[in-house]
Amino acid sequence: MIIWKGFGILNVIIPAFLFFIVGSLVSALGLDSIDSRLPMAFVFIVSGVIVWHLRKALNADSDKVLVDMETGQRYRMGTPHSLFFIPMHYWGPAGLVIGFVLIVASIFI
């Protein structure tokens, strides 16, 4: 079961879409002999960058605070975007780290 808030589901959809595209390209170009960790690393790095910039665009309005003049109560604008209770801005760097770990693993292991 996947749990998300706002557009947090994009943390799953973007890498899945990129896995499909990169896998199709690798098969179409006949590059099946390369280490499978390298295309996966590429997908994680690119999706990490996309998710990072997408998070910045989606959360542009979330820093705004509205104040009710009658009651003085404050309301924060926007929806927190998260996946598995982890905010979206942590998934971008996590994708980068996983991608670079896969590259190092393909070189040394």
C-alpha cells in the first residue's frame, strides 16, 4: 500500500516512467550486455533531479501564511507533498545518493 499526500505519488510515477523509457531504449539499442545497474543509476539520478525541481515548484506557495483579521488565526497555504510520511524534498537527494551508490557498485563489485 502506497501512502501519499498531495503530489507525493510523483515520487513513484516519475522513476517508474523513466525505468520504462530507459529499459525500452536499452533493449532497442541492443545494449543488453551492459551492467544493469548503470541504467538504473541513470534513472535514479535523473528522477532525483526532476523530483527536487518539481518539489521546489510545487512548494512555492506553501510558505505563504494567511492571517484571519478577525480571529488572528494563521493558516499555512498549500498541501504538504509526501510519500510514506517523508516530505517530497527528501526523495530527490535520496535518488541521487542511490544512483551514485549504484555507479560505484558497478565499478567495484
